[in-house]
Amino acid sequence: MKMRVRRPLAVTAALVMGVGGLAACAGGDDGGSNDEGGPVTLTVWHNSTTGPGKQYWEDATAAFTEDHPDVDFEIQSIQNEDMDGKLQTAANSGDMPDVFMARGGQKLADIVASGNVKDLTGSLSDEAKESMGAALSAFVVDGKNYAVPTAVLPGGMFYSQDLFDEAGVASTPTTFTELEAANDQLKDAGIEPIALGAKAAWPAAHWFYFFALRECSQETIENLSTSPDFSDECWLRAGQDLEDFAATEPFHEGFLTTDPQEGAGSSAGLIANHKAAMELMGGWDVGVIASLTPDEKPLPDLGWFPFPEVEGGEGDPTAMMGGVDGFACSNDSPSACEEFLNFIATKDQQEKYAEAYQTIPASTEAQGAVADPALEPIMEAYNNAAYVSTWMDTVLGQNVGNALNTAVVELLAGNGDAASIVATMETAAGRG
């Protein structure tokens, strides 16, 4: 099934001001600079360790080398959960890759300030600017662009239609009252309602992020990117919502020690093998789930619906949260790095990226390549959202974001509460 998008995906620039990632020169003694006319070797760090996503980078670099025979590549696949820490270590040591994954938000805004990331403002091709205009804003810091986007990844609830049918859940929940009712139906049918890979912390924290998105006003959420303030009572309400919801025991048994994406026993694997009915996750989940089904093909009954409305919340129920993945260059990388990023921004490469990752490409011109039916409602909701915020831990930066994520897991483990989440954020932000 081919999807057609009626208008470009919109990204709220105020919420995605920044770029996540870092880089450095990897050509070393055998590389030099393209400007010097000699051969160069570009190192690439990406986050797809298996399957078509990993193969995409092999194919894309090979295609680039065909037209640029003086450019070779060294490619390293890094597990997604390890990427931020590995990049931070590389930045501190000065031994970083030329081409690296960029996430957006304060995570890279901090690194940009240290001078480790190349300003691409004057290097972007006209094609990249025209086809990715809105998504490009995700990687702007102080009016300058520091990465080329590859995919837009809004979050929401992925679910198995077959398990919903088995439990007699007639429609997707639009409110938390309806979600709790669906959970009860699934439990009565002997089905785990919601899979959660809390071992990695950030998937658990997604629940708090989305409760905050529903409880807090747009202005409060937008201010996170410039002047975060956690004194608004909506933050405490979001924590209490999570505490109350967790008390209904919606998550699968053993969720605290479950990996989010690795293997059949991960939270994505539970969905892929019909062991749980739902998972709150970003748009990349379609491809991850497909890689974990018995035949390693897309799950035929996979569906999606927006995070439900919280009755009485100040947030717009159509507001969404997610990310924009992209790639950036080390400040010391040869000029071949910018050429390669413009290459992966072309319509042809964006279509191949979307097909390999089973995701929504950043290029609006390439969105016709999106063929998985599970992505259709995500694209529709994203296009019709009141606004879109970047993942909260990304906006807040690594120190505050990691502290928040850990505090959410502590609550779910019974060692914290709503007040402790807010206090943790305030302390990490230097306000406690």
C-alpha cells in the first residue's frame, strides 16, 4: 500500500532547537582533507546493528564511492542505547567519527558550544533545503544548521489487532479510562496488556513524558528548550498519573529487567511474537518489531494510535512527541563529509533509507516510498498535531534527561513517587 501525504510534516522549531551527536576527524595520517586532493577515509557511526538498516549504510557508502573513488569508509554499528555514552566518551577523548548520528535537542547543543561539530549552513544542497525544510529545524543551534535529517519519528501506542480482537477490544482507546478498560479485557483473556523495556530506562520514562504532554500547557512544554521550570503543578500531576496507572499493573511481568529492542524477549519482541498487546514507543518501532517476528517480516496486524487523552489535562490531546534522526560531521572532518550528507539527503537515498528502516523519511519528496500500513496513522496524526515536541530527555540534555529517566524507573520499582520525579528534575537542572 502506497501512502500519500497531503502536506509536509511539521516540526516545531522552538522544541527541536539543537542537534544531538558529535564527531571528529577520522582520516588521520591516511586521510588528510578532500581540499588537498588526496584520498580520504570517512568513519561512520550509526545505530542499526542488524538487517536492512545496517545494510543501508553498506550500500549507500558503496554507491557514494562509485562516484567518489578517492573516498573510502569505515562503518561502525552501535547499539542505540549505547550511542549517547559512546559519543560523549569520543568527544572527551578527541577520538571521534567523521559522520555520526544526531538526535536533536540540548544533547548536542552542549557539544556544538564546545566546537566539535561542523556548521553545515552553507554546505547544504538546494535539494536538501527544499525537501527537508521543516525537519532541518530540528538541527538548528543559534541560527546555524549542524546536521542533515534522515527520518521523523513520532511516538505513540503500537498494538496487535489480533490480540485486541481476541480480547474483544472493539476500538483503540482515546482516553485513559478507555485504555484501562482495554487493559482489563486483555488481562481477562490471559494477554499481557503492555510491554515495557524498562531496563534501558528511557522507554519507561516515555510514559512520564507523554503524561506531561497531556497535563501541561503548550507554553510549559515549549519552555523546556529555553528556560525549563518544573514549578507548574502539571509536572506533579503527570507523575501522579503515572503512579496511579502503574498501580493498575498494566505492564508485562518482568518489565523492569526487560530490554527494549534486543531479541524476542525484548518489549518489541513481545509485540512481534504476540506475547503482549501494546507498547509505547517511537516511530522506529515498526522496523524493530519487523526484525523480531518469526519470519523477520513486518507484523501484519500491527496498528498504532496516539497516546490517550488525560481527562482534565491542560495539554492538547492531538499534541505529539518524538524525534528527528539525522547525521552530522565532525568539525575536523574532510569536505567529503558534507558531500556524503548531501548524498544521503537525495530523494533516491531517502527512499532507500525509509524502506530499510521502515520509517517516515525526512524528505517530503520521498514519503511515497513508505509502504508499511502501520505508518499511515502515524503520518496522519503527525500532520494534524497541534504541535510536536522533541523527546523530553533530549530537550533537557543528558544530565537532566538521564536523571529524569532514572527517577521514573525508581517510581515504577516502588522506590519513588511523583514528588521525587519533580524533585530530581529540579535538582539536576540546578533549581533544587
